[in-house]
Amino acid sequence: MLPIQNKTLLTALTFLTAVTACQAGAGNMVKDTTNAPVETKGPNSQYKPAFAGQTRASGVKTKTPLSVTVINSTLQQPWGICVLPDGRFLITQKAGTMLILKADGKPDKQITGLPAVLAQGQGGLLDVNIDPDFKTNRIVYWDYSEQTADGSLLAIAKGKLAAGENKIENITVIYRATPAYKGSLQYGSRILFDKQGNLFVSTGERGAEDIRVKAQDLNCSLGKVIHITKDGKAVADGPFAHTTKARPEIYAYGLRNPEGMAWNPQTGELWEAEFGPRGGDEINIIRPGKNYGWPLVTYGIEYSGEKVGEGIQQKSGITQPVYYWDPSISPSGITFYNSNVIAEWKGNLFVGGLGGSHIARLVIRNNKVTGEERLLKDKGERWRALTTGKDGALYAVTDNGRLYRIAKK
């Protein structure tokens, strides 16, 4: 027979073995955390989501080995990026210039002579996109903060890229998001084209309490997604075309600071990302005529810690976000990955986080977020804009002036 102390030791070892097996296997005794949400900090509020998976989705991890390379580190506060038909990149810089970089990130052209921008606060030269018929007409569209006698506003301009690619010719401002406001915050904005060649532009509500209520005003361009022609006119038969005292170019409203828009290539729907205050950053599917709630409904709180308005998160007639973050990651540019190069990423939404200092990868199933991953958190960057290159790599510009290439090894 074993001595008493040996029996005790044997019993202890058996118990430890059983616990280890449970941790590594079925997890009946210790919770399996392999799919725990990537957010580990507590929320700013005690608000509850409207449905399961609306926030803090299960964590996922990219299995494909990745190569992360800085291919340009000389940019000056880049804000927008788009891919030219030949694979080069057209990039805006907040102070008022555009750059063309070669596909490998090396400088190619600098474009000057653009209209003056108010490069203060969150204003400056912002987003850029090219005409769907750029190969033949060489027309470029961009938006920027413009100074007026009544304050500043978001202006949308277009012009033809000259043959030498160092200037834009025949510049015309096609739209101004009014009213102007004496402040330097929250202009939006992103520019996308629909299949008919019309523009969708997101506009911010300019931040302060005395102006942000305009996000709910249909006779105002602030806090909206607008739908306009290449000449800046309202696209015919918009959702508010026949609404009294409503601007016919308004497509959706109730937005705070929408710095991200992208087409979901699998569904053809328009997705949007916007900043909340403290928490309440949102991912929305933008549909015609819908009200997305700000500042009446939000999952965020004021920077002071007080509730926003009545502290409501759900209300009849208000469209819920597909996903939200609390605490905030400060989402800026977004893009859907639609290449086969990194197969597990296809159909995923990538979100540039400013305050969050990472790129969020969101796995989408049936218009719901089913998984979230944080990429490149170790770089300590503010990720401003994202796009997929002709080579199937993900490209991102940062506020620190870098262009990253994120590719399969």
C-alpha cells in the first residue's frame, strides 16, 4: 500500500491532469477564450446592444502569413487614397496638395494649384476619387474645407488631370455642404461613385452642440449622405425629392462624422463608418431615406461623461447600426477586400482606426459582423484611409505620413 502522503500526492496530480485536459479540450471547467472579443477594456457606458453580435464580436485571427512593409514614409498628413487604372496611387495631403505615387510607393508626381483649403483642426484637403471614365476623360473629384464669410464648409470639386500630371485643369466646385459653420471639426467625408456614375458624399455635422442637431434637419446638408450628379445636382427621384422643405440630394441622414464609405461587392450595398463621441462608433448600411439617429440615438456618451440628449439607444424610425464600438476606435477610411490573393479575407470589411491605432478586420455574414481582428496594433499608427491595390495587397496611409503595403508572404 502507498503511504498516506503519496496517496495525497497522487490524488493532487490526478486532479491537476483533469483540469489541464479540460483547459486544453472541452473546456467544461475553464472557459475557452480563443474566440473572446478583441476588446478587453470595459465600455464607457452600460448601454445594451439591440441584438446579439452588434458589438464585441468573437475574435478571429488571420491564418495567412502576412508581409507588412512601409513603401513610403515621406507623406505629409495624407487623408485620401485611390488607385489609378495603371496601378499607381493618387493621394491627398491635408495642407492642399495631391501626390501620385508609383505602384511601389516611390514618388512620381506632385499636383499643386488646387483651390485654397482651410487646413485647421479636422479640415483641409480631404478625400479624392476618380471618374469611372477616368481612362478617357481624366476627371478627378475631391472635397475639402473651404473658408467663407460665414465660416467653413465642405466643398466638392472636380477637374481634369493635365497631361503632365502636375496640375488639375478647369476646376469647378460642384457642391457645397451648407450651412457654413465657424468651427474646424467633423467635415466627414468620403466620395464614392454608383454604377450610374453619380456621386455619394458623406458629410459631417461639424461637432458642436449648437450645430450637430442639423444632422436631423432635412433642409441642411450636414450629417448626411448626399447623392448628386457629376455636376452637383440632386440625382432624380431621391428619397426626399418630393418632401416639403427637404433637400432633394439627401439620401440618408442622422450621421455624426462619417469618414468611411465603401461598396460591399457581394451585396452591392453602401456601407459607412462614423465616429461616436466616447464610444458609439458605428458601422451602418446606408439605405435611401433612413435616419441613423444622431444626436437623438447613440451608443456613445458625451466627452464629459454625461449622456447624449436623453441617453436613448433605440427608437422607432431610427435605423440601428450593424456594429458599434465602445470604447471608441475612431474609425476613418474603410474598404471591402475583394481579391482572391488572401482568400480568407474576401468579403471582409477593413476599418482604419485612428484613436484605436489599429486596422479592424470585420468578418461579415448576412450583413452581420461575426468576427473581429485587430491588425498592426504594434505599429502605433493612426490609420486614415485604406484601399486594395491591383496586386491584391491592402494599402493604408497613416497620419504619420506612411503608406503601408499589407500582403501575402
